[in-house]
Amino acid sequence: MDKASHLAATIATLGLVLATPTAGQQTRILESVAAEVAYTGEVMTNVRGGVRRGARYLDNLDATLEMDLEQAFGWSGATIFLYGLGNHGGEPSELVGEAQTVSNIEAPSAWRLYEAWIEQSLAGGVVSVRAGLYDLNSEFDALESSSLFINSSHGIGPNLSQTGNNGPSIFPLTSLSLRVRVDISNRVHAQAAVLDGVPGDPDDPTSTRIHLSREDGALVVGELGIDLGDEGDPDGRIAVGAFYYTSDFEHIDSDPAVVGMHGGNSGAYALAERRVEHSGTRDTWAFVRGGRTDPHVNRFTYFLGTGVVSTGLIAARPDDNVGLGVAMAVNGSAHREATMAAGATADRAETVFELTYLASLPRGFWIQPDLQYVINPDTDPSRANALVIGTRAGFAF
């Protein structure tokens, strides 16, 4: 039976089973499903500098469901994943006026289907293919150690996150995608993805519209990653990646009516993380991320982020995490020249220092005080450096 016939048969079987499941089928279906709900809420306060002083509350609700289709219905190597996302609240960026968003859950208030994909494992698990609504940053330009931080640049560099006509397929809007991953060895993998070049609707930030067109084009991304340390228990990884948009873009520093549109948009990135200490309850990791993009169509030509994260720094609190990170986004020369031509000025870079501490609490709860100092917010020399104090809390079950 070919894959198309297998898919049709599985869907038909699914309908019959859900309509009149036996006790054994009910058990298999329930055991094949993993569901999780997580809530995150925070107050971010700009206490000095930036645009103006003030506080904003915002929150984020994640609901995910994953089903092993092999366990449930006998479809070998297949998995379905659904992810619902809800965002609400204010925008701290209105107060700080920064380019590197101080909160990685800041988004227009909306409920949306964030991810919905099916994955098929092939060749004994060496190859996997994933198709559907897909968060690029779930697997590309992703560091586990830097995920502790609240500033958006430690989740994905602005050299990638701030490209495209409506951003790439990342939080809070995703697009239709096809991803292929090959595990070359136990330590080396290669992955590539082709994604709709314009996720959602640029005119409606709450929409999860799927619209494929030549004008929107595609985003093509590739990454090669290597695990470091012992097999089965890596203590680090390195990865390099590159991306390319197939659509046309306006030149930052030129009139399209005079010079025409710029064909394509490209960039590259590299990242690494490594365990630097492991003693008793303490586990310390260091990370670095950097990238470059085309200066003719992107504001930030370079990005550099680095930091240190430690778990169990306090022996009596083995599950707590503390981190210190730095993120610097550098304007391209074309952006600075265009800013000057418009009668304004722009500093070379915006730099954000962040100190954060996540305290684990009983029953899946946690709280995370956070401190960020933003130097040259939005690279605007008229804007004073900003001091942002935040408190984030949440739970998962």
C-alpha cells in the first residue's frame, strides 16, 4: 500500500474508531496522546529611560496535543501535533521603545492555531519529514540553554527574526511549511525547510491566514548541527545555518522606482552551547549566537548574543536557574544612511544586558524575576538608556 492509500485508510479508520471505539481501542488512543497546558503571566516595568515610565501586564497560554499514530492506529512512524496559542495584555515595547523586544511573549491579543503538523519518520528513524503549520524556531537557530531568558533575542537572533515582509514563521505567526531532517550519525544532523514567505496577514496581526503566491515567495532554511561530548549524554552542540527569501524586497537606502526591487534576501547564523561546569547539583552552561543578513534590505546586518546559565547554584534549590546574558544588534550602513537622509540619526547598535532567576515551586508552578538594561534603545540617540524590571510567573500541567 502506498503512502496516499495508507493515509486515506488511516483517516477512514480514525473516523470509524472515534465513532464506535472498543474498550481496547479507547485505551490505545488515550495512551497515544500527550497533552499539556502552560500559562505564563508577567508584569514588565520600565523604571527609567526609554520612551516613558510605566508598567504593562501580559500573558500567554499554550495548549498542546501530540498523538502517536502508530500506537493509536498502527500508522508506523507517524505523529500529529496541535498547538493552540492565546495572548493578551499590553506591550512593554511601547514604554521602552527598544528594537530587541524585552518580552518574548509580547504579541497582539488573539487566540490562534499556532502549529498543526504531521511528521513521518523514515529509514528506521534516520529521516523525518514534517508538514503543516510550523514554528521555524522550534528547531532552527534554537539554543536550549538561552531559553531561560525573557528578551526575544535570546530565543532567535534579530538577524533572522526581523527579516521578511511579515517576519519568518515564528512566534506569534506561523506559516505552511515542509521540513526534512536527516540524522547523519548519532551526533551529526542536517535539516532543511521550505516555508511560506509571508506568514499570516500583514494587514491583520491576529490572523493565521494561509496564502501561497509567487509574490509572497518562499523562505528556504538549512542547518547543520553537531552534538558535543558523550553519545546519549551530550554536553554541548554547535550549528551553522543559512536562509534565503525568494521574493523581492525594497532597498532600504534607495527609491525602488529608480533602482527597482532587490531580488531575494539572505543571511546566515552560527550558534554554540557548552557545559562548562558540572559539580554536585550545579550545572553551568555557556552559549553564543551570531548572525549576518543582507544590509541592503534588512535593518540589522549583524547580531551577537552570549551568556551563562547555571542550574542548582544554590545547593538547597537544585531546580532553580540563574542566567546572565548580553544581546547586541548592529545597524547596517544602508539603514544608518537612510535614517540620516530622513533628517534623523541612528547609533550603531542596541545592546541589552539581562539578569534573570527562575525559582521552581511545587505543583508545576514557578516565578522568575528579571532585570534588563537597554543601551541605545532602538539605536535612537535621543532616547535614554532604559532599565526594565519584570516578574514572570506561570504553571504547567
